[in-house]
Amino acid sequence: MLRHYESLGLVRPSGRTGSGYREYSAGDIRRIFHIESLRSLGLSLREIGRALDDPEFRPSALVGDLIRQTRDRIAAETELLTLLRRINAADPVGWEDVLQVVALLQALGAKSADTRQRAVLSSGDEVPVPVEALVEAALRETEPNVAGALRWALARSDGDALSLLAEGLDSPVAAVRERAVQALVEMPGDEAAAQLRDALANPDAVVRGYAALALGTCGVADAVPALIDLIVEGRNDTDAADALSVVASDTGTADQIATRLVDRLADDTTTAPARGRLTQALADIPGTAASRALVELSHDEDRAVALTAAYLLRLRDVRCESTEPNRGGPETPS
């Protein structure tokens, strides 16, 4: 190495012994250590020579280049490591399996939506795509048909899909959080339901809304506050009202829901359109609490709310009459 440095002009021995060995002074030794230190930073030998011999050399620009190059190299190595881990997770039997996994992973990242969708739909034919790759693809997919295929594949998958999707709920990117909760909604099992219950406390209103709609349609009472928020905000309010009617399966729960709706109606911050939607939501809530609320609302100062409540009361009366048993005596055949 010293001979190589000498051939490049980086180090010149101060002299030679009588037997021809090179002699290095203390200054030469310091220069050698400087060369080795700069090499450890990733500088080329040419850059090292310039740094040591040019009195006007300023390291800031070169160090900045080294930082960028190092970041690029780390990113490339990380990408390779991820690819190798995913190949290993697929548990390939032979090199044909390895090549198939590589091809599927490349197809998942293709520019063509059709190519991505075909890759998802064929992912379980022979060698499955690792769950981690499916989740990553689902969280970045913007094309609805491909996104739906990815959620379908995740719902059929085994492994850590649920935990990875739960991590997506904490993403700093709103679109990623939305895709994560949409995928969780379609995942089967109690663990997925538990993740959705946790999502009811998510700071993102969109995440809370998706979780509430999914849980509400299954009759989970914990979803009621978030469902009412959806109605107030006017986001998926019809679906939210339908979900409330599912949750209101018994008298006690129905009365609690009616009370919550009335409380929001009385809130000074609730806008006129939101009050109209809350009134409409009372329509399919059974029980006396909802009926009493509609009676009071039929005299509301807001004419639109009063008319809506009066109309809903008439509908309830018609339904009650149609379900009452015949109280007359048995008909006498003629």
C-alpha cells in the first residue's frame, strides 16, 4: 500500500537506508495517518491528494458530497436488504421460486395499474407475495381497482398484516392513514375488530369515521360517538345514520343514542344543516326517547327541523298502526 501511495505521489519517503529500505520521518508518518483517516471517510485517493496538498482546499463542499453519496448508498443497500428479506419470507424452494417472487415484487411497483393488479391477483397462485410487500403496496396505492385487489389479498393473507396496517394508522401522511383503515375494515377476525376499536380514538377524524362505520354496522355501541360526529360533519352521514339504527337494537341502547342526538341538536356550535341531519337520524331510532325528541323538535324554531320532525312523527305513527294486532273479533264468514 505504501508503494502504491508513493506511485500516486501521496507519500514520499524522506530517504533510504544503505540496504535500500525506505525511511519515513515523523512528518511522513503523520501524513500516512492523515491519508488513512480520510480514506475512512470514503474519499478517493485523488480527493485525498487534493485535500492534503491544496492550501486553498475547503472541506465543506466535499464533505457535503460525501454525505449525499453515503445517504444514496445506504438507501440502495436498505432497498436490497428489504428485497432479500421479502424473498426469504416467501420461503422459496428453488431459484425458480426466487425469480418468481422478484418478478411479482417488481410488478407491484410497476407504473401500469393493470400490471400491478395482475400481480396482486396472481400473488397466491404458486409463491405468495410476502405480507409486508402487500401492505406497503396497499398503503401507497392510489388507483381504486388495484387498491381493492390489494385489500382482498390482505384479507386472505396470513402473517403480520394487522400489525403493519395498525402502524399505518400512525403515518404522518393522511392518505396513508386512510388506506390503512380501509384495509383494516376488510380484515376478518376479532383482532381486526380490536384494531378498529382502538382506531375510534385516533386523532384523524377520517380514520375514526371508517372505523365507526365498520363497527356500527356490526352493532358495536362504542362506535356511536364517532357515528354522530359523521352526521354532524356531513361525511357519510346517511351510512352513519344506518349504522346507528343497527346499534339501536335494544331499548336501552336506542334511548342512549336518542339522548346523544338530542344533546348535539341542543349544542350551540351545531350548525343548521347539521341539526337537520341529526333530526333525520332520529327516524330509525326506536323507543320512546326518540319519539319524545321528535315531538319537541316538531315545534323547533328552525322551520326545516320542525317540518322534518313532524314528517318523521307521521311515519312512525303509520308504522305503529301497521304493526298493531287486529283488536276486533273474528270475522264471521258470510
